[in-house]
Amino acid sequence: MKTGHDVDIIEVGPRDGLQNVEAFVETAQKVSLIRRLAASGLKEIQAGAFVSPRAIPQFRDMKEVMAGIIALPNVRFSTLVPNARGAREAFKSGVEKLIFFFSLSESHNLNNVHQTKDASFKGLELLQNNLAAETPAELCVALATVFGCPFEGYMTTDYILKDIEKIANMGIKEITLCDTVGFGNPRQVEEITVACLESFPEVTFAVHFHNTRGLGLANALRAYDTGIRRFDAAVGGLGGCPFAPGASGNIATEDLVFMFNEMGIPTGINLDVLLKVSTFLKEILPGIVLSSAVYHAGLPKTQTSGPECSAPEVNPPCPAHQEWS
């Protein structure tokens, strides 16, 4: 089990956050969004997905987006890929971390990637073998509906471990456990993450929580307590699976950073800069509703630590209302 206090926050807004946006976000705006995110100190960003434009039209400009960001220093970019063709296009564009995605749930997998789980496992194996021969790119897996499926309900931990064992046996070294529709709760998160960490110590596990039912941060904190140190989040709390009913937004990156920072757990991310990125989102996505609590409430005033701190003024003006109303 991993130790230490630092956490890695993976920004998935440019991918998971934008894939549900109906209007096409112009390439220059996507590039600007990613550059602003990188300026906040984020070290890993999911830039999008190399998928068929018919499946997700939002990512039809992935080559152009990557050309505008790939030279940024001190940040690693990943993209989702559904098959060998997507992997090759991503690698040609400079992406060195590729994420193959499929679901624990047969029903969701059929809705999401239009193939059976068995076909997805075969595709993963083929992709892993091809990559080893053709490119030095790292292949990781994002596993959907680990904490519940809108079609099939909850999976048993034993069932989850059996599928993860298949993935680990292929030589995959990083797996993201995804709560695709926000069914997870802290007790369940503890059971599943502890079982994964103990059963597969050679694998690095990340978590991807949606805040659909308000438990996103609670689930993230419980995952941290069990030893997880990698967390997906989306600026502004955008996101959701277009092929899963009720899958609303991700944990907001601002809220996750605020929680860890206030607990004294370093994230390496400048929250003031990150909040300005949320404001930029409002500018390029007119009418969008951001779910970030920190964005709407603002940051607390800095106080002297310890029991001698001064009492707050009575009925102070709300900085969030003044700044963003």
C-alpha cells in the first residue's frame, strides 16, 4: 500500500467535461483551456479522446488540439483510445499515455462502446501486444461502473477483482476505478479499494468519482485513507457519460484541491489560478452551470492558526457574491 501525503490530481475536464457539451468548442478555446489548466500546476491532463467523430463529434479536432499543447513543459498528456487505430493516431500526435476504456457491466459496455466485455478484453490484449511492438507508449485502463451500473446495479467485490485480475495479467500497470454514475458510498469505496490494493500491489490504482448524489468528496477522502493517491477530477465539476442515464458531473477539481490543501495534504496546484480557469469556462460555454462549491462560495479568509485566532467580523460581505454575481 502506498504511503506519503502527496496526491496526484488528474484533470479530466478537457475530455470528460467537454464530451457531453452539445455545441462544438472551438480548437483555439480547447487549447487555451488546457494551457490555463497547466498553468495552475496540474501535472497530468486528459486532453480528449481519439475516437470516431461520429461517436463523439466534440473530439474531431484532436490532432489540432494536441499540436497546440504538446510542447507545454512539466505536464503529461493522456487521451482515451478505443482501439489500435485511435492509439496510433494519439501516439503520432505526441501522446505517450493512452487510456483504454471499457465497463465491468455488460449492459453499459454495449451502450458505451457497442461491444461485449469479451470483445473489449480481446481488444485490450491486442492493443497491449501491438503497442509493445510498435510504440513506447504506456497503456492504462479506465474501468467504468466499478461502483454501480444504471442497468445492472451493484457488482460484488469478488466479481470486480476477477476482471481486474484479467487486466493485470496482461501487464497493465495502472487502472482507474470509475464511479460512472455516482452510485458509490464511502463504505463501498473502502471495501473495493482495499481489496484492489491488497490483491494487486503491482498495479497503481486511481479513482474517478462523479458527484451525482453528493458523495464525491466523501468517497475521494475514504479512498485516500485506504492508500489511493491518484484522483481524477474536472474543472468546474463538468462531465458525465453520454451513454449512461443520470451520469452527471465529476468531482470539481477546485473542491478536491481545496479539501486536500485545507487538510495539509500537498497537491502542487494553485487554487487561485484554477478558479480563474472556471471563470474562463463560463466565458467559452455560455449558459453552463458549474457545480464547484468552492467556485460559488469563494475561498475563506486567511486566519491566524491556533486557538488564539481572532473572531470573525459580524456579517462580513460575501466575497463570492461580490466577485461572481
